[in-house]
Amino acid sequence: MRRAGSREGSRGPRPVRLGLRSAAALVLVSAVGAVFFGWPLLADRDSGLAAHSGDAPWLFGALLPLLVAVVVATIADSGMDAKAVAMLGVLAAVGAALRPLGAGTAGLEPMFFLMVLSGRVLGPGFGFVLGAVTMFASALLTGGVGPWMPFQMLSMAWFTMGAGLLPGAERLRGRAELAMLALYGAFAAFAYGTVMNLYGWTIITGMASGISYHPGDPVQDNLVRFLAYVTATSLGWDLGRAVLTVVLTLTLGGTLLRALRRATRRAAFEARVTFEESSGAPRG
């Protein structure tokens, strides 16, 4: 008996290999999530969404976990074994523990650094699941459970999955890889804050007319007000998140990448057990 496929090659083993069904489910949930986030820009003034902008997020928040659960089940069906589930639990627990360290301090959130590197090593499928589970666990840990939590889960799932989709996974190493991950981390940190602002923008009342949401207005007008809202309310937080992610990636990224790749090699996620007939005669 021998284990096939456990030898380290130019590409590291990944716990979840996306098949056609899993990729289709990810695309579907991402498309639905984009609609959930972007409906304010397209809703008509007299539509039901505009009339019930206060309770629509609760409805969306109830539906999103079901959609994420479908994706998780599909990915698990495509090959997430017990070792991958164990690694998912460990990384999600570490990420959830890191989040409170910077909560409330100028947007400093060290968990984003871990998500970038984990998604890079373990792939987009595992990254999507890891991002969603980590955000769910951190919400339970910090008491941040609310209608915004499913949106945070989906945003973090996109954030971590994006790191797994970056090019050069088989060839790029060293400083060039760290520079690419730092650049992605900075961009994704701003993107995460912007997407979450799009959720909160529609339910906050009492703001100045130049930054508030006006249901039914032309898309370009609402976009201008939304950008002004982002600049006025969260740009500093997003900047702090981006800077910390870049600094941690450039200073600690190499060590963590090696540790994650060593762990995936030892776990032998892609190893398959095969049986071979012995060529020698049995001994008495």
C-alpha cells in the first residue's frame, strides 16, 4: 500500500478543489449577494424595497446564511475531508481571536492579514468557506450578532476567496509574492469597507442631504452621494485596516506562508490510498 499524490511539487496541495458544481454555486451566491448589496442604487422610488428600506436588510440577512450554507455543503461534497475541516476550525478560531485585538481602534483588524495568506495558500474554495466561518465565529465571540452579520460573512468570504484567485500560485515566491499579497490586502481592505458601507448607507437616517440615500434618484446621483458618505464616515477606518494588513504581510507574511504550506503538505489533502500487488513471494 502506498500514498499517491503526497509528494510536494511546484504547487501546494489544497483542501478544496473547486469542481463545476461548486464553482457554479459560488458564482450564483456571489451574484445574489451583489444584488443584495446593490439594490439601493437600482430601486425605484415607489418600489417595495424603497418603501421598506428599514426592514429589507432583515429579510436579506435571513436569506444570506441559507445561500452560504448551500455553497458550504456543495464544496464539502466535492472533497472537504476531516483534515480540511480541522484546518478550517483552527484557522477560523485564530481569525476570530485576532479580530477583537484591534476592534474599535482606527479600523485596525489583524484578522484580515491571516485571511489573505490563508486564501493564498489554501485556494479560493477553502478561502470562501474560511472567510464566512471566521466572521461568523468572531461575531459570536464579540457579541456582534445582528442583521449586518450575514453581509459581513459574505464580504469576508469574497475577501478571502480573492486571495486564492491571485495569479502565480505555482511559481511566484519570496518578496514578489509578499508584495502582491500586500497590494491585494490593501485594495481588498478598502473594498470590504466600501461594500459594507453600501449596506449601512440605506438604513442610517438623519444625515446631511449631500451624503444620504435618496430612493429612486438616478444611479449616478446616488453614487456621488455614496462616495461622499464613504469619504466622510469610514475612509480613515479603511486606511487603518489597509496599512496594518500591508505591514503584517510584509513583515510576518513569509513565515506564515511557509507554516501554512508545511501544514498542507503534512496533511496530504490530495493523497489517495492505492494498493499494489507485492512482487516478492510471501515468506514463511
